[in-house]
Amino acid sequence: MELRQARTTRKGTLRSRTTVLALGALGCLALAAGPASAQVAPNQTLGFGNGRLLTFTYGQSFDCVDEPTQDLDFNGVPVQSDPGEMQTPICQVITEPKHDPTGGDIKHTSPLYVLVPMFGSDTNPADAMPCPNGGRPGELCGSTLGSTLISIFGYIPNAWLSHPAVATQCPDPNNPVPGTCTMHASSVDLATLLGALGITANPPTGNIFLPTPNHSHVVDNSDTNTGSIWWEVRPVLIFDSADWPAADGSTGITSARAMDAAENAGRAVEVGSNFFLFFKSRMNGTAQMAAMPGM
């Protein structure tokens, strides 16, 4: 199946792409970066951009935009007439509003590519993320989450393992609580995504909340050094472990160019969301990208 999505840059150039879900595709992109510290403050996470390691500093909480005519809880009532929908943030994958939290056109909002490790081999349901303290009623977590994911994929993706087999930037290394990350939402609604993939009903009949997956971050080359702004979270599902970035950025996807190559080869799928984060981005040290032979 194909998911056709549009992606934007800060300058507002709209770029369309078709990304194809392809399990088992082979390939490897390798990038080398100089050493950089992995220590972050409580309101920071690490990220990648232009083959370099970055630090993001968050200035306020996330926002999941729900516009007046949308119906993010699928009860048939637009949110403008459904105050109950406003009582809990619904951070929904694929669903995109027309505007970001500033009211500006989303076409001009900087994208934050959130890499989600969808590969894996674990088949023990108990290894899935536990139910969070204060989680949503009916949220898929713990062994129920593990069994559900195994029934869909045949394994639990590293995205929802309590102890993933790969390094991720969220949870951060100083506070590795599964399903958490500073100033992020603690759960995401995958109902629309699973419907688009043909796994559940499409259109959805209700929300399907899962803990926020383990993930890493990539920004466009032009956004590696940026003041505090709103960013649109664009999940990128990574299906080949060879594409996953090492903690120090020495291998894997550490730039939008490498991410695009993985998408074009069918090893990754990019979608939008109504989820926004507010932070500034700074380069770490003097790490520089060096293309490996054959790039």
C-alpha cells in the first residue's frame, strides 16, 4: 500500500512524495560525525541534522492542535460543538491541521522528523512498555500492547519495547522511563495510521492510544541552528535496522537527505501529525558530516 503525504520546509516550498511500506528491503546509508557529548539538561533532548549531532532546548509544553471542524475522538461531533473532546489532548498521527499553534499556515512550519524504530525480533509480550502512571483509560500498554503488536507485525517493534535494542534520543539517556520524553505528550493516537495501513477500520471508530514510542529526531539542514519556534512532528517509520542512527551519529540516518533516500527506497514511511513541539536547535561542537565511500 502507499501513503501519499506532503512535506514542507521553513521557506514554504511544498514537496510531495509517495512512500511505500516495504518490510525486508535491504540497504545501508553510512555517515560519519565527530564525537560529541550526550549529556543533556532536564529540558533538552538530542537530535540530528546535516549529519551532525544537535541539542534541542524546550521552552514550553507541546501542543496537539484540534481545529473547530475536526473530530479527533471520532464521535461524530466536530470539536466546536464537543467540549468533552477538549479535556484531553489528542495527538494524532497522519491527521494534520491547516495551522500551527501560532495560527500560521502549516506549510511554513518547520518539520521535525521523528524516527520511529519499527524493526525488531522480540516476541515476549511482557517486554512491551508498561502502562504509564496516570495513563489514559483503555490505553494499550504492557502485555496487552505486546500481544497486539505481535499479532500485527509478528514481533514487538523496538519503538514500544521497555528496553529497545537500539539507542534512541527519547527517552533521554539521563531519564530512561519508557514512553516519556521532556515536554512531549505521553501517548499518541494511532487510529488513523492503523486504518490507513489496513490494520483496523478506516475510517476509525475510536481512538487507539499507545505510549509515546522510543524515537530519535532529524531536522532539515537549514534548521540545525534555530531559535525557539514551533515544529510540526512528522513521524518517519523506519523498517530497516541498517538505517537507524547510532547515538553518536556515526552511522544511519542523521540528515533529511539520508532520510529521503530511505523513504524513496521503500525502507521508511513518513506521515504528518497534529503534534507540535516548541524548542530551539543548536549544533553540538564541531562535528561534521563525512560521506563514506560510495555515497
